[in-house]
Amino acid sequence: GAVVSQHPSRVICKSGTSVKIECRSLDFQATTMFWYRQFPKKSLMLMATSNEGSKATYEQGVEKDKFLINHASLTLSTLTVTSAHPEDSSFYICSARDSRLAGSYEQYFGPGTRLTVT
Amino acid sequence: SQQGEEDPQALSIQEGENATMNCSYKTSINNLQWYRQNSGRGLVHLILIRSNEREKHSGRLRVTLDTSKKSSSLLITASRAADTASYFCATDANDYKLSFGAGTTVTVRA
């Protein structure tokens, strides 16, 4: 159990276009999901917290108009990178908490999406 | 923002040896978690230790937490080639947001 999927696993897009990344909890409900960004050989940086049915909360320095997050259901959050630039190239990883487990701090991570902007 | 610092940055050991890595953090935490990441893949949760716990075991893993020193260690005993990966500590200040350390890259030589 507790599987999180991401789609696509890899995407290459041209500068100026938008890319949508999906994060799904496959066998549990997640009222809260998180989006991280990871540069090569670096750690994960939290970008935003995605809340089902409400607006996402963004970490300091993350442009909310650039990285649009929608959490329309208890099993799906999407991250759209708008007007992508080469510096947006990165590995994007989502995670989710199981809403049924009150007091559980464990997060389940997706396999990541490698975005390359040319 | 990141608050974890990990030491060492890289570790190379022979199969069967133990691997120890350390994590230090700066602010108060509710819990600290260790994750493994294989190259280019997602993270796998290894173990969670709460702020009121001092030591925890899971299979070949042993985690310690010293809140007075704001540090934690992860010990992998009897390492295997399959343990080759990057290991990250992550702290949770009781808001479910994880702040990750820089990671330790472990290479286990056959």
C-alpha cells in the first residue's frame, strides 16, 4: 500500500511552453501533498504544500504564478510549470500523507519527474 | 528552507562493513526521518524517530537522536551492494513540512 505515482516520468519542452505534472496517491486519500524540487546531486527543496479543495501554500522564494498547483481531489495534485525556462529544468518530486492516519508523520514519495527545458 | 547538514557527503565501504552517517539540524523538531534515494528515483522512507525517542531500530538500520545536540545518526550494518544510494535526513517541526539535509552518498563495493 501507500503508493504515489507521478506522470510523466520525463518531459522535454521548449522555452515558453507550459508543462503539467501529475501526482496521484493510488491506494489512499491525501488531503495534503507536497511538491519538492531537486537539483543534480543536491537535496530536496520544498516548493509548496498542496491542500485539497483550497489554495496551495508556497515556500518563500517560490513564484506561485510560475508554479501553479491544483489539488482537485483527494488523490490528485498537479503542478504546472508555466512559461518554462531552461533554469526550470530540474527533478520534481511530490509526496503525500495518508489522511486516514491521524498523527502519522510519514510521507510517501512519488518517483519524480525529470523536466528538461530546451 | 534546508536545515539539515549531513556528514560525510560521500562514503565508500566494502560489502559487509557498517556505514554510519550523521545529520545535524538547527531548530526544534517534532520528528526526524531518514530516506533513501537511488540515482534519479524517488525517495523511500526508512525510519522515523520522534523527538522524545533516543534510538530506533529497523532491520539492519539503527537511528539515534540527540535533541540536546540537535543531531541524529543512521547506521547501516552488514552493508550490501543494494544499499548503494543517497541517504537524506529530514526534519519535521510539527507542521508536516520536511526540511531535508544535503544527503550522504553511500557506495558499497562488492
